[in-house]
Amino acid sequence: VSQLQLQAVVSTQSTGEEMGDENQADETYSLTTVKSIAGAVEQLVNFFGMQPCERTERVAEDKTAHTLLLAGQHKDGVECLIKTRIVFDGVVNMKISARSQNADLNDLLVSSI
């Protein structure tokens, strides 16, 4: 994961659609040490070192659910996108999806939490 670089992406939706569903890996986690959605967003942005997209790094204070979109480029030039759906219901739960043209990279990204 440390070999990712920041990269501006014009539209995560169109870029993600170009990659296709077959180029996606998914995983679900309970983030037991995180106390809020905003805390989860901050930690995920710092952990992955990728660029937040579409201002999704901003979390409204009263939200119980949030989607975070991140974009980056692996050192070998492969573009990758991460989408997380974060829900707070007393505990922070997260579904993470990674898309790129490299299945191994997708698996690495979703399993690195």
C-alpha cells in the first residue's frame, strides 16, 4: 500500500465504470477502535495515502452513514479507486471496495485494513 501515489481523478464514477465490476474486490470490517465516522475517514485517508475525491473527506456531524472515495496510482502506473461505505450504529462498520486493472492490487488494498 505504501507504493501508492496521489493522483487527481476527474470522475471516480466514469473511471470506476471503465474498470468494470470484474476488476473489483470487496471486504467488510468492524472498526472497533474507531469512535466516529469522521475518525474513520481521517484514518483511512492517512492509511492509504490516496487522494479523496468529490469532497468525500468531509463528513457532516450528524451523519450515521457516509461514503468515502479515494483515488491513487500504484508505482507501476496502475490507477486504483477505493470506495468505502461507513456506517455508525454504536460501532463503526465499513464495506470497502477497490477497483483497478490489477486483481492482486485490489485484493491487497481491501485486505490491508
